[in-house]
Amino acid sequence: MKALSMYVGSLLVIMVMGFVSCGDDEPQFSEEQWAYINKNKEYIWEKKAEKDEKGELRYKQVVMGGDTALYRILQKENEWQTMPTMASVVYLLGLEGKFINGQVFQNKLEKSHFPMNNIIPGLSGVLLNIHLDETVEAIIPASLGYGYGDDRSIPGGSTLIFTFTLDKVE
């Protein structure tokens, strides 16, 4: 009986330590960072609800892991049915990346190519839903982009806006 009570006591101590240590992993943001994150989330919500002149939603949605990436076709050259898979390498024309305030974080690349498994989740989700020769605007929330920690020149919590044309899929 004494061994059982020691076991239960030890188990309780381990559980309490586990709960206490779990709270340390939560990111701590300043008021300024919270304001930035919330402004970026509001942008996504506004774009989700934006309608065109026909009253239809302007952006298509790709739900991934509990969040949503948005995209719209800006121009379509042909009626190709070719679409990337996660094993593909995609060739993009005119890839440019901006923040919601219009500031460029990725200067326009006339030609670029990337393996699909090496692209941020939100962008790969959009690419899986488009065809060759489609020019797209993709809006990627932070959770499907670079997250909530600063990553090189991208502040944590940033919504990313990419424009590009899917030129080729291998």
C-alpha cells in the first residue's frame, strides 16, 4: 500500500511539473505585436467576405490545418488541366511577395522554380488548386506562412500576398 501511495504521489508531482512547463512554450507578444497580428487577421477576414460585382465571393478558399489560405485567378491564358502535386517542381513567372500594407518582401522574380515540398504550406495549398497558365493572387495567413516568430525580413504574424503565374509543372 505504501508503494502505491508513493507511486501516486510521484505521478502527481510529474503531472504538475508537466502542466507548469507547458505554459512556458506560449509566445509572449508586446501590445504592438498583438496589434500587428490582429490587423493581419482582420485583413484575411475582410478578404474572405469580399464579393465581386456579381455578388460572388472574390477569393476561393483552401482550408489547411484549421486555417484558410485565399486565392483568386487574375488571368487565365489556356484551358490546361495540368495541376501540381506535392511531388512536383513548380515553375513560376513573375513571383512577387508583399505584406498587407503593400511593402515588398520578395522582389519580383521573372522566373523561379521550387519543389512543392519546400514551399510554405499555404502557398503549396493554393498551387495544388490551380492550373498551368493561370495568374494568381494568393493570400497566406501567418499560420500557413512563416508563423508568429520573426523570420529574416518577415515579421511574425504577417499575412503574405503573392502574385505569380504557374508556367510549368514537372
